[in-house]
Amino acid sequence: MKKIVIALSLAAMGLTATQAMAQQSPWQVRARAVNISPDNKSDAIAALGVAADAIHVSNKTIAEVDITYFVTPNWSAELILTYPQKHDVTLNGTNIGTFKHLPPTLTAQYHFAPDAQVSPYLGAGVNYTRISDVNLLKGTADLDSNSFGFAIQAGVDFKLDKNWSLNLDVKKVQIRSDVTAGGAKISNVKVDPWLVGVGVGYRF
């Protein structure tokens, strides 16, 4: 009887271990190519006779990496990362300088069909953007160094196997900054870009 009990216990332990190994890790990483397309809304600069929406931040395609943790099969948290990005700035079509920004974003996501081959999701969260290396109007104008805002997201994973997937992702991120000259605010720029990305993902 003892031998039977031991054998059944070992079999149960083996089955549990097999099931645990079959379960997916909660971690997923993705690498995307992302096109940044700013909305380019800005206040008028009355003192200079500049109309509203005259300040434009350039479009750009960047590399992006995100790390996702699945709390449940449906719910996850995603941290979206890249490196500081340099943008050209124009005023009424004339280049007036450059700046860099680093925009880490954290979203909570809901995956509608986590076990399906085509798995759509929605996300919402917060963005923090660090603005640096500002060189506008030959150093006579500046931007606030910090921007906090909301982020919304929609995407879909096309699963290739249990680990690999293709990904399409669209985000709207709130990035805004005051434009100052001589310490006084002269305008406000609402970059508020659309970010459209395609990439690959790996679920551990």
C-alpha cells in the first residue's frame, strides 16, 4: 500500500510539474518600429505676429521596446521604452532649431481573446516625457523640461506559435510644453503625437 501511495504521489507531482511547464510565463517583450506623427497645435505669439499652430515638430520613425507583464490572462501592464529622440522644429515652415525628448509610457491593457491566434487589446495609462538639449531660435527660446500626460492604446497580436507573435499597435500620447523666452512664457506647444508601430513579440 505504501508503495502504491508513493507511486501515486510521484505521478501527481509529475503531472503538476508538467502542467506548470506548459503554462506560459507572464512576461512578454516586443520590439517595434514606430512612426511619430505630432498633432502640432500651438498658441499664437502675439508679440511676434505669429498665428496659432505655426510651430511644428517633425515626424520621425523610431525604435521602441516594451515589456509586458500579464497579471491575469486578460489583464496586463506594459512599460514602453525608447532612447532620447531628436526632433526638428519649424516656425511657419522655417527651421528654428531642435530638441530631444525621452517619453517612457506605462499602460494597463485588457486582452479580449488572450488564447486566440488573433488577440486584440486596448490600453490606457500615463506618459512622462523628459525634454532636453533644447536649441531654439539660437538659444533665445526654451521648452519646459518635463511633461506629464495621458496615453491611450489599441493593438492586436497575431500569434505565430506559443512564443512568437507579430504586433500592430496605435497609441495617442499627451505631450505638451510651454515655450519661454527670457524666462517668460510666449506660447504652448501640444505635440500630442500619434504613434503607429509594427513589430514582433516574444512570450517567455
